Amino acid sequence: MNFKLKDLGPQLVTVIAVVLIFGFFTYNAQINMENRGIDFGYGFLSQESSFDVQFSLIEYDGSHSYFRAYLVGLLNTILVSVIGIIIATIIGVIVGVARLSPNYLINKFAAYYVEFFRNIPLLLQIFFWYFAALRALPLPQDAEAIFGVFFLTIKGLYVPAFIWENFNIFFYSIVAAIIAIIVIRFQAKKLQETQGKQIPVFLIAIGLIFILPLLSFLIGGVSLSFEIPKLKQLAATSFVYDGGLSLPPELIALTLSLSLYTATFIAECVRAGIQGVGKGQKEAAASIGLTPNQVLKLVIMPQALRIIIPPTTNQYLNLTKNSSLAAAIAYPDLVLVFAGTALMQTGKAIEIVSITMFTYLSLSISISILMNWYNKKIAIQEK
Amino acid sequence: MNNINFLKPDKSNLNTFLYTGSFLFFISVLDVFLNSFFKFNFIGFLPNFLSFFMPLILGFIGLHFIRIEYSGIKQLDLINKHINTNNFNAILSLLIIFIIIKSTPPILNWFFIEASFSGDSKDVCTGSGACWTYIKVWMRRFMYGMYPNAEQWRINLSFIALALLGSVGYFATDRFKKYLTLYYVVIYPLIAFLFIFFFISGGPVFFDFSYGIIAAILSIIVGFFIPSKFKFYYFLIVPFALYILLKYFLFFEEYIELGKLEGLNWVETGAWGGLSLTFIISFFCLIFCFPIGMAFALGRRSSFPLIRYISIGFIEFWRGVPLITVLFMSAVMFPMFLPADFFIDKLVRCIIAISLFEAAYVAEVIRGGLQALPRGQYEAAKSLGMGYWKMHIFVILPQALKLVIPGIANTFLALVKDTPLIFVVGLLEIVGMLNLAKTNPEWLGFAMEGYVFAAIIFWIICYAMSKYSYNLEQKYKTDR
């Protein structure tokens, strides 16, 4: 590329404009902070936070640092995103496939689902579930058990807690099973390519993933027991459930609305992906004698996935970003804990907002780097 | 009569299968229907478990019987093809039919039959249905926020006027069609801006607004007699000159004060709210985010590396953060970046934040359209001797924008759906107003009605937008 002097003009003007704007902002920020007696710095992160968070995955109370509070918020955000992504994917794939069903009723049902949930603002849906639908649930003392162990009440969902013994061994057995499956798959592929032999990898994989953990129960001394929530009376009319795991209603409302909303978009991605595979591909595969299952597995899915995955990852990212709406119903996520409570206490607006934005930014940039890598990997190798 | 194989219905015993099958299917649907509408269960004598699943079993057998290929009856073939292709589909169809029948009565009850519509206090809401009285009483608040009741005609008038001005495109004759783009891109937003900030906001600036309108009307009327050669310069200069003339020389402000002309009452933006605020914010963000997005899309495709990197940085930054943090930033961080005596209104800050945020998404959508255009278009335009701007304005952008109509419509839909988030900075549009009304001690316990009401409104708006974009897409579709 040869260097041209006349190209320099527009670039210089833009750069100078950008630098001027940023300079103006930083200059003002400095003066404003001097006037208000605020000093800039991230030292406050190690100070004692002295506020409490009602729901946290790691041990936390007021005596921990602000950084710990940040971690609590981040973990809560990740928790809600992961649950939401799993549920949204399940619903989305089912609905997306249903939209292609030849059955008129199912097709329309799925279409109406998508049209309905997609066109209502997410925040409104969150409010609806939290303030209207979940408020209609029974009080703890009136709640009926679902399957005898789950209790859905106005104060949240109570589920039995797992109590493990020697959990490590169980965990390692699962890891070992996964590694074994990967190795076997690799070998099987090699075998098929060199000798044309086919091994029922799927069956072996299912066997392994069940048998190894089972063995760990029988031999490794792993045992599992459940702690079922029990009703406990605090005062004359006040009851709570004791023991077990309790999921706060905020979490339920948030995951429910996030997954129902995002599922509509995922459904559209799935539909577009499957429709995007040409009819000729299916017919060609059938005409060379592949069974319907093989057509699906070897011809349709690899091509459909190539279309489905990039936009779906985008939807996952959207879900993660949308989980910040949690602040509206007081679910202690990153925005509420850190950009809300911590900001109020310290008054360090620039530092805290920048950390929060940077966190989301790095989350989404890392996912999009991963996606680009994957895209490159599965892209059709054109000559 | 041939021998009958009940597992394999065929055409030879068509009538037998058809009648028994339809009868069983009819019985199953009837049972569910009676059960849900009249609380009457005529197979209730069966054991509980069996009676629960009976309709499903009967319906399944019925559908199995009428699944006869090429029966020769048109309707039957149609049914079989659409809801009854195999056993699995039959069960799913049955389940959906039952769910629809089962859920109709409670929904009807809640919405209409048990609901209360009349009256204007909470006392009339005694039934188990919805309390639409609540919506009726709070209607003005949901529509206009805290905007004073006596002044609400201003909002109505400006919205009607803007809608009428906006629909000009449909009635324009061919002679004026060529000015439409200019009108919609420059003049219309300007008029809308004048309306919103001078008419709805009110105060002494109202006179500026009237000068603006007078200047615009006068210059347009005179504009018809100007030769087309000078029209551009005429419209560039004359309206503003007229405006300044009116403002500073003819009706100067002392004159107004002396003449005891009262302006409109000033209503601060904090009092705006409800659905009208949703419209105002969506409208302005739509107008602003489009050109910004277009600029950054072009910047990202630019051949100058520095401009490209700046554009990429801008787009990826806004796309990477949630809108709620952007609004947080506009509320708590942005004032720190401005000179101490410089104050920007909350609403304006909000509109800027949302516009920048959505502009990044618009930029990505437009970039998709630019990339989808074949290289030949660029080369052809260049070989005609067009420069960068000419090439983009007359050749590239018209085609690229046509391609991305659905994507842009989706972004705009997302924008409208994002407006409730402004609760973060303390502005209350319709969802925020609902949350406020919900906590009113006199009207506790009607959250459901409020959210359903807002959901219906948003659904209608968004659905209409998506249908409109679909129509646009069909209209501008050009086959290659």
C-alpha cells in the first residue's frame, strides 16, 4: 500500500476531533472533581463495604471489601445468565423446530408464541412476572408440595439441597468420562477415515457417562442425600421453609422472563438456519442412500449449525446484557450491587461506572472473539 | 363389507372409519368443552386418573381412524395433511386443541365477564375478574404522566399535527416526490423538534415556536414562485432570515411583555411521562440514531485506517455494554464531564444516550447491507467518474438500505422496547407510571391489570411496526 498525502487530511481531522472531545471531557472532569473534593482512584475497592446483599453465591457480609461485593454481583449476573441461556436454548430450539412443523396447529402455536413474547418489552415482562404473577403464589404455610419436595411460594422456590460425600471423586469420574469420550470419538473418526469401520460412539458415550459416575457411587464411597425443606414457624402468622435451597422470587422472575423473551429470538435463528439448508441438499443426501437419521446428522445439521450459531451467540450475549435489568426488581446483580449500592456509598461515579462497563465489555468481546474463531473454523473452505 | 383392520384404517371401509373416528373425536372435544365451560364432566364416573386422560385417548383413537390416505374427500385429506400426519402429530394437535378450549373460559372471565368497567373508585372492583376501572381512572396519568390535565391538549395537538405532517408522503403528487427525502430527513425532524420543545414544553419560548412556524409557512408559500435553480439556496437562507427578522426586529420580546401576551405555561420535562413520553423518546432516538449509525457504518468501511479504527471502537463499545449502564452513565457520570455551569436536561441526556447506543446497532445493520452489495456496483459507480460521496449517495446507499430494511426495523423495534429503561434516570414513561400507580395506597393490588394494559399497547405498537416494515420490504424488493 502506497502512502498518500491527501489521505492524511480527513484522518487527521477526525483524530483531532476525537482527541479534542476526550480532552474536553477529562479537563472538565478534573475541574469538577477538584471542586467537589473527590479524588480519583481505585483504592476504595479494598475498603470495607459495610452493606449487605440478600442473595449471594459466595460468603459475603458488610465486613468484606468492595471488591468482594463486585464479585458477588458478577457471580449473580453470571448465574442468572447461565440459567437463562440454558432454558432459553431449550425453549428456543423446540419452538424453532415447531415453526417448521407440517402440523398446522403446532406451527401456528409456535408462531403466536414468538409474535407474542417478542413484541412486549422485556422490562414489562420482568415486572409482570415479579409484581403480578409471582405475587399470586400462596404463602409458605399454604403452599402445596410439588412431587413432595418442591415448594413454590410467594417467598421463592424451595428445592431440596444435595448433600454430597466425597464429591471430588464424583466430579473426577465425570471429568474422566468426558475425556474418555473425546478420545474415543477421535479414535473412531480416525478408524472410519482409514479403514471405513464405524463404531457406535453415541452408545458408548452414553454408557460411559452413566457407568463411571455409578462406579464412583459403588466403589468410590460417594453418597448423596437430600435435605428437604421443612416448614418452620417464626411467629404466629409468619412461616418460612428451613433447610434445602431457596431460590428468591427475583431470580425466578428474571430467569423466566429472560428465557421466554430470548427464546423467541433463538427460535427465529433456528428456523432460519434449518430453512437455510437447501432442499437439494436433503434430496441429494437421500439419493446417495443415507438414512433419514444420517441425512439429519451428517448433512443438514452441520450446515444448519453454521447458520444458527453466530446469531444465537449474539442472543446469548444479549441475554447476558439484558440480565442487568435485574436492578429494576432488586435482584442483586452487578448493576444493582456495584453500580447501585456501592456507588451510592462511595460516590465514585467514574470509577464504578467504568468498571461495570468494562466488565460487560470484556465479557462480550471475549465471547465475540470466541465466536469469530468458531466461525472461521466451521466456515466452508473455499478454493 | 370387507374385513376391518382397526390398526390400519384404509379406504375400503371409509365410512365406518370416518363415522366412528369423527364420533370419538367429537366426544373427546365435547367432554373437554363441557368440562371447562360448564363444569360438567360426563365421564366423571370413571376412576380419577382415567377420566382425566379419557379425552386424549378417545381423541387419539378417533384421529387414528380418520387418518386415511387419499380418501377422496377433500376436507378430510386437508385435515389429515395439516394436523394429523402421524400419531405424534395427532397427540400434539389434540393437546393444543384441549389447551385452547381449557384456557378460554378463565381468560374470558378475567377479561370480560367477571371484570368491572363502570364506576370510578376501587369499590366497584369486587369480582374475581380484572378491574378495568383502575385503568380508566388512571388513564390520563398513564398517557401523559404528571403533565397538568389542563394542558394535555398541547400534547394531543402536537401529536396529531406531527402525524398529519408525517403522512404528507402518501398524498404528495409526483411533482413533489423528489423533495420528500429532503422533507423527511431535514424539515420534518426540525418541525417535530420545534413542536416538542417549544409547544409541549411551553414557557416564553413558545413565541420562538410561533415565529418558526410563521417563518416556515411564509417561506414555503413564497417558495413556490422561486425558480427551481435557486430553490436550494432559497430554503437554506430565507426561513432563518425570516425567523431572525420576526424575532429580533418585528416582535421583539419587550413588545410581548408590554402587550400582555401570555405564553403557554412552562411544563418541565420531569413532569412529562406516560405513553406520550415513550413516543417522544422513540421518535427522537429514531431520527438521531439513523444518520449517526450510517456515518459509523461508512466509517467502518472506510479505507482510512484511523477512521476505521475509531468507528470500530465506537461501535464495539456501545454494543458491548447494556443500555442500563449507558443510562447510568448519562445520569451520574456525564454531568462530571461537562463544565460546572453547563446543564443539560435529563430528557435530552437520555435521548443522546439511547441514540448513541442504538446508532451502534444501526451501524452494524447498515454495514451488513454495504457488504452484501456486489463489488461491481462500486466499480461501475467509480468508472462513471463518481467521487466517494456521490457514489454512496446515489448508488450504494439506496441499494444497501433497501437490503437492510428488516434489520433496521428490528433495531427500531428494540429501541421502542428499550424506552421503559429510562426509569433509571427517574423519567417515568408508561411502565414507570404503572409502577408508581401500583404503590398508591388507594389502589393497591391491581398490578396485573396495569401490566396487561401496557403489554397490549406495546404489543400493538411493535406488531404494527413489524408489519409495516414487512410491507416496506415487499414494496422495495427489486429482483436481481
